[in-house]
Amino acid sequence: MIKGIGVPSTELTLKKVKEAEESHKLPEPVGWKILIAMPVLEEKTTGSGIILPNQTKNAEEVAANIGLVVAMGPDCYTDKTRYSYPWCIEGDWVVMRSYSGSRFTIGGHEFRLINEDTVEGVIDDPSGFTRA
């Protein structure tokens, strides 16, 4: 049976973050940078086992726009002339601009370092998120 693409998984994403931390390769963000783990998508099987092209396309779009905040630089959201409160904290799922940040992989998993002002919003449940 062919597996289909599912929804972002907090559990699977945290597992990849832990693997990267244990390998001592996870960078610590500096200044106003935020370290983001791109979501790991759960594999789901459709009734017939066929991957629909739109499923794959939607999964890629979702993965490009949301991420899990792993760590924040010491200067994030400290400029009181710009921010009255932090827009996000470690452990939040955030919506960000599609092509933002420096992209890199550790152990085959994608991470990004983004600027604090690249965060567009916080979402509670990444599985309900789709890009228009």
C-alpha cells in the first residue's frame, strides 16, 4: 500500500530536534534570531493507498510556512520601541514567510534561522493549518 502525506506532527518534529541536539550540531541563535525546526509530516494512508498530487503539494506548502520554535537569541523581542510583548516563545508553532531565514539540514531534517520580525503569527495546532 502506498503511503500518503499527512499533517505536521509535533511529536515527530520534537524527535528530530532531540536527535539534532544529541548530535551537538544544533546551533544556538544569536542576537534577534530564532531557530525554527521545520515540521515532520505524519504519513497517512488513503483508503485506496494512492497519493493525490494535491496532497503532496499542500503538504509542501504547509511545511514551507510553519515551523516549531526551538530556541531564541538573547535579543529577541527586547526592543520596547518595536515590541510590547514577545510574539512567540520556545515550543510555539509559528506561521512565517515562505522563503525566510537561513536554511540548513542536520541529520536530514530542515531547520531555519529567521529574524524575529519574520514571525507572522502563532498557531496552537499545526494539523489544522493549510496555505491558501
